[in-house]
Amino acid sequence: MSVTETGGPTGAVGADAGGPSVAEQVARLRATFRGGRTRDRSWRLRQLGGLERMLTEAEDEFVAALAADLGRPRVEAWMADLAPTVAESRHARRHLRRWMGPHRVGLPLSVQPGSARWVHEPLGVVLVIGPWNYPAYLTLAPLVAAFAAGNCAVVKPSEYAPATAEVLARLLPRYTDPDAVAVVTGGPGETQELLAQGLDHAFFTGSPEVGAKVMAAAAPHLTPVTLELGGKSPVIVAADADVEVAARRIAWTKLMNSGQTCVAPDYLLVDSAVRDELVERLVAETARMRGGAGGGVRIVDARQAARLAGLLADDHGGTVVAGGTIDPEARTGEPTVVLDPRPGSRLLTEEIFGPILPVLTVDGVDAAIAHVNAGPKPLAAYVFTGSSRTAERITREVPAGATVVNHLMFHVLVPRLPFGGVGRSGSGAYHGRFGFETFSHRRAVLRKPARPDPGIVYPPYDGRTERLLRRVF
């Protein structure tokens, strides 16, 4: 069984054959962790500060790498990859003292006298496997949590974002403790070898299919795994929604990174009363935000573009009302809106992860909820409505990693909210304190004095002592 990522260019980053082996790099990190310096709060703060300086001082290098890998404009590179990572790190630095503090608990009568507490302690050497779609943010944000929790870390950037992987490999050891971090570039073989090291935690961001392979590769070593996956995140547009705002926000988030975002709107469920107006505004807003530019938006590679072309070539039964052209050779795709494809078509059963947006007409919120709940639990569920009752109902009745009302994707930018999926869309969560806890072990500590040491608890037991013990325990 090999661990692979979905899609990618043939020019992947290769591991440095002249450098230390994977096993040697892991051994080096384990020696650092055993030395104990990563447990100090001052060390953790220095690593977080180093990440922030790296992203600030080397912003131009990251912007250039993201443009080379994904065709991402400078402002989007800063807004989607760099600024959120810096914000995540700053939040961790501000709250780290409190997160690290002991948590005292009371004792039942049967355990008194004594004292009890639980503390967070680092896991050891952890693995972060980054994706290609946001190769800086979704690789470094988990590293923020790993450093905040006091771990050493192996970072495995995506081979499908080779320019960003090269920048990470070159800069991370300069700005953070080089004895506590290792960047392993390469492909499936390196990922497989890393998982075979029996590390203390593996954190993977990617597709559900590859996530299952990561979990299987980690299982023989009982390595705990956090899976940040994806799925078909729906947008429910109720009849009482502000259609103008909904269309603008849906268009913006779908255009972000050409729809190659795990929490991007995957398909719309629109009340029949507002469907025509929404589709018209959605197409107009998409054109306006592109500044009148024609042609397609950038797709990461030819393989992903061919996959998207196959979705449109499938007998989906819908009507293409905008766009419709995917060019695998040029690695581009037009922003495309498909009206009312068949519910069983690939457009409505497979995660799209690109600039194609199916719109399904529904007769009210009941039908929308039934449709979403007939499939796997999504990473996010979005709802546009003017009714608090409708918003609360969808939050209550549609299981999802997160619910956002009257917007999309912004929950990712709130460090105080957990980010993660449920079911097929992922397991575990991070961001802020939730990331700190993901990369920590909650250790119980109980202290008891040597005396008193009542003999009633020790055998032999007679009827009287049993009656007393039953009152205490």
C-alpha cells in the first residue's frame, strides 16, 4: 500500500539523496526532544516568533513560490496563506502561558487526603503532511500548534507545490530550531517511510481517499492521526435570503484559489422562489470579480484539470448556464455554473475541488436538509437566510464540521473556533487552543501524603469494614 496525493505535476520535488535519511532525521529530532528543551515556554515562544519573522521577512519568496505553484496573485497569497498563519501564531503566543498551566481538580472522599491535577505535555516528534492547495498555510498552521505544544516536528510539504516546498525546506531551519524541525521533501515513498517511523502523531490535510491510506499506514505503529479532509460542502439558500449578498459571497469564495479549497462551496441548494435571481446574480458577480477577464482560471495541474473536464463530460443531465470549458493542456478552467444536474451524477456525488458549481433547485428547507443528510457529513454547511429559526434548524439538523450563516469559509479564520471535519470529512480538530490540545497529552497527576494511612482499606475485610467502605467509595 502506498500513500499518494490526488493529482500533481510530473516535476515533483525529490528528496535530497546526499542528505541524511528519513530515519536519521527522525533520530535527530528524538534526541532533541529527549534533551528536554522543547518543554520550556520560552523555547516555544521563540519558535512561534521565528515562524512569524519568516513569513514577514520572506514574504516575497513565498509569494513568488505560490505564483509558480498555483498562479496565485500576490494579494491572495498574502490573504489566504501568509496572514492567517501569522495570526494563528500570534494568537498562540498570547495565550500560551494559560494553555500550559495546570488544571486542578477535586478529589472524591475515597481518595482524600491529597491533591490532583492534569497537565498538558508534548507528545514528542510529530509529522505534518501538508497539501498543495494552500501549501504554506495548511502546512504551517499545524506546525504552529505542534510548536506551541512543545513538540519537535517533521514537515512533509506537498510534492505538487514544489516551489513552496523548496522555500519551506530552505527557510524553516533558519528561522526555527534546526535541531527540532526537519523538512522532508519528496513523494509517496518519503511519506510512507515517515509513517513507518512510528512517530508520536501524524497530521494530514488532503482528500478522504488519501486520508484513509495515511490512517492505514499509521495503524501498524498505533500512531494517532488527525485527518483534515474535505467533501461536498453545501450552500443552502432559503427563500428569505438576501440574494444579492449571497451571490456576491458565493462567487468570491468559489473563485478563491479557483475553487481548490476544502471548505469552498461545492454545490448550491436554492429555493425555487429565488433560484433564477440567484443564478443571474451569481454569473454577473463572477464576471465582475474577474474584471471582465475571459478564459479559464488556473488549475494546479493537467491531471486535476482532466478530472474536472470529466465531471462536465459526464452525463450529468444539467444545463450549463455559464462557462463549461476545461483545458487540461493549459491547466485552466472557466468558472462554470451547472443548473439542476441529476442527483446521482458525479457532479453531485464527487467532491469538485475546482471552478465548477452545480445549482440544484429545491422546494424549501425541508428538501435541502434531506438532500444533504442523504450523503456523507460535509466539512462545512453554509446557509443564507433572514430567519434565525431557519439558521438554528439547519445547524441542529445537518451534521457538519462547521456551520456558517450568511457567509462562507470565514470560520477558518477564527482561532477560538475548532476547525475539523466529522465522519468522512475528517477526524480531530485544530486552530488556537484546539490545535495545542491535539498535539498534547493530558497527563493526570495525583499526590497523596504518606499518612494518614487508614487500615480499613486493606484486607482482611469483615462485615463492619465492608459496610464502612461502601459508604466511602
